Amino acid sequence: MSKIQMKTPLVELDGDEMTRVLWPIIKEKLIEPFVDLKTEYYDLGIKKRDETDDQITIDAANAIKKHGVGVKNATITPNQGRVDEYGLKKQWKSPNGTIRAMLDGTVFRKPILVKNIKPSVKSWKKPIVVGRHAYGDVYKNAEIKTKTGGTAEIVFTDAQGNETRETIMELPGPGIIQGMHNTEDSISSFARSCFEYSLGEKIDCWFATKDTISKTYDQTFKIIFEEIFAKEYKNKFKNAGISFFYTLIDDVVARMMKTEGGMLWACKNYDGDVMSDMVASAFGSLAMMSSVLVSPNGYFEYEAAHGTVQRHYYKHLKGEKTSTNAVALIFAWTGALRKRGELDALPELCNFSDRLEKIVIETIEDGYMTGDLAGICNPPAKKVLDSTQFLDALAQRLKTAL
Ligand SMILES: NC(=O)c1ccc[n+]([C@@H]2O[C@H](COP(=O)([O-])OP(=O)(O)OC[C@H]3O[C@@H](n4cnc5c(N)ncnc54)[C@H](O)[C@@H]3O)[C@@H](O)[C@H]2O)c1
């Protein structure tokens, strides 16, 4: 059987710990026998980042800008414990944060559904994709804790030195104050990324803020979304048979508990932080959550939503078997290969990605899965597989299917 040829390389960003162990096995068993895989490889493992003073992360992000599509493994974001563990020069920044800042993207997390794992919310039948605006708000704030009462104000000084002042509160006693911001550019990028994602997946886009209370801040989000939609996306959505729905955040949360799912839920930064974990947990498992960074400039980076599965890695180092679930990592590869296939007009690459995803789902639905899923599936698993047994089971089915 001849292998599927690629035109443009995928930018491959390798990572750390247990996911670094699984990464080459996924390629070797599930992709390389069928695809003449072309990648431009960047080692974002913590040692290489330390060795290159994190230049490798910047190079990898630039490569995604050049080629358009990247696939990323999970990486360690070092804290002091990791600095000691790996003897690092410093606590390097989160690679995801660096890449996001360079590509100016929005992160979309989509659960991978299987019939034998039922969402905790009974009405949910289709995936709910959470699109999180990953810039500003409370994540880049300034805070003061006062020792006494006094006047709390916000002050803005423009380039000419003109001041705009607003009193927040005459504090009667000690209190706390918080200042935060966002930019029209970032909100516009967020809106366009969400509309592009909805169009790509042909699903409705729901967006919510608390504009009735936050009449300037949140209302700016609402207005920007509505203006961009009216000018640039209304007709495209109509042609695709999908819609844009705006409501209040409390209303959307209530409605979400009664829907069938099957939409993009565009969330402001804090809402996305909180709601994406609720959605992930309600759909079953972090290891069944795929994630893609979509940039308004047409760059895509696919990854698993989970981390490096540190606990399993330490077991692996001791020579013990682990039952690490590779599903979200496989879906990162299939997502990236499918997108490459779409951009390079290679339908056979798209078909291969569809087929591999279908086999992953069928295998789990037939009762063969890793330990994390065995604990939550119904009917019970036929066989609980370790990390490589699961990948071998997929490879076997893939060979007979193609
Ligand atoms: N996208 C990323 O690169 C990313 C995301 C989150 C955390 N991290 C990094 O990962 C490291 C570990 O972080 P963590 O433990 O908080 O997160 P984690 O996602 O690795 O693990 C969280 C929990 O989920 C379980 N789990 C996650 N993925 C699993 C899988 N595929 N199969 C079976 N069980 C799975 C783990 O056993 C653990 O109990 C940290 O150094 C952190 O910086 C990276």
C-alpha cells in the first residue's frame, strides 16, 4: 500500500514527561505506516527550552506562522519545584502563553464523545466547545488592599497627558480595589476567531457577558461581537445554516444545562477558565478533551487539553506499566493532519484523519480502553489496557480498516 503524501510540513512541537513517551509511539504505530509524514521538529522539552533560553519556543511559534499548522505535545510550565528537579536557569514562562501571545489566538476546547461514557448533564448529546478569550481582564490586573478608608479611583492618562478620572468608591474603612483592562484589538481578534471556528465546524456560536451590570466594559465586548458579526459574518453564517446568539452570562449558564449541546460557547477569559473545567468534567475526562488555538491570521495549533501526566511518568521511570490515555494526543495529530489536508487540498489526508478518529471511538465503544475511562464507563470495560496495549489495539484495527 502506498503512503499518503504530504505537501507542506506540520510544525511538530514535542513536550515533556509521559506525553513525551507516548508521542513517538503514536507516530510510529498510527501515522507513519500510512502517511509519508513531513514535519519540522521543535523540541519544547524543558531541557531544550532551558538550554536555548526559551528561544526554541519562539522559533517554533515563528515556524507555525510560516507553515500555518502546528501540533503540540504537553509541556511543563516550571514552578520552583521544577527548577530544582531539572536544575533550570529560571522559571521559564508557559510555552502555551508565549505561543498564544505570538499567534494572537483563541483556544477552543472540544470534548471527544463516546457512547459508553454519559455526560453528567443528561440532556447533553453533542459536544459543547468552549472558546476562551485568553487575554486581559482579571488575569492582567492591578490590585490594592487598603489599610484605611479613603477614595478609590481609576485614572487613565492619554499620550498628551490628559487625565480621565472615575471614582469607584468612597471606602468607609479598609478594603480591596482591583483594576483591569482589555483592548479593542484583542476583543476583535477573539470575535473573529470564534466566528471562524463556528463556520469551520458548522455550529452555532453563543456569546454572553454581563453587559446589564458592566455597562461600559462588558458592553464593549457585546458591541464588538455584534458589529463584526453584522459586517463580516452575517451572510456567511446564513449560507452555512448556523446562527450567532447573544445573551447574558447567567442566562446562558441556565440554558446550557437544558440544551443538547452542539455549539461553540464563546467565553470571556474568567468565564472560559471556570466553564471549560466544568464542561470537561461533566463530559467525563480531561484525557478526552481536544484543544486548538485558532489565530485570526489563519494559523492553527492543535494539542491535548491535558498536561504531561507527571504521576504516570514517575511510575514509568520506575519501570512500572501505566494506563495513560492517548486519545486527546491522537486527536491533536488528526486535527492537525486534517487541517493540513484541507489547506493543501489533500482529501486522502482528511479521510485518514477521520478514519483514525473513528477507530479510536469504536475501540472504546467496544469496551477496550485505558484505566481512567474504565472507572466511568457503562457498560463496564471488557478489557482495561495499558498505554501501549491501547495504541497496539488501535494500530491493529487501523491496518485491517485501510
Ligand atoms: N497544555 C499543556 O502543555 C499543559 C496543560 C496542563 C498542565 N501542563 C503541565 O503538566 C504538568 C502536570 O500537570 P497536572 O498534573 O496539573 O495536569 P495533568 O493534565 O497532567 O494531570 C491532571 C490529572 O488528570 C490525569 N490525566 C491527565 N491526562 C491524562 C491522560 N492522558 N491519561 C490518564 N490520566 C490523565 C492525571 O493523572 C492527573 O490526575 C505540569 O508541569 C504542568 O505545567 C501542561
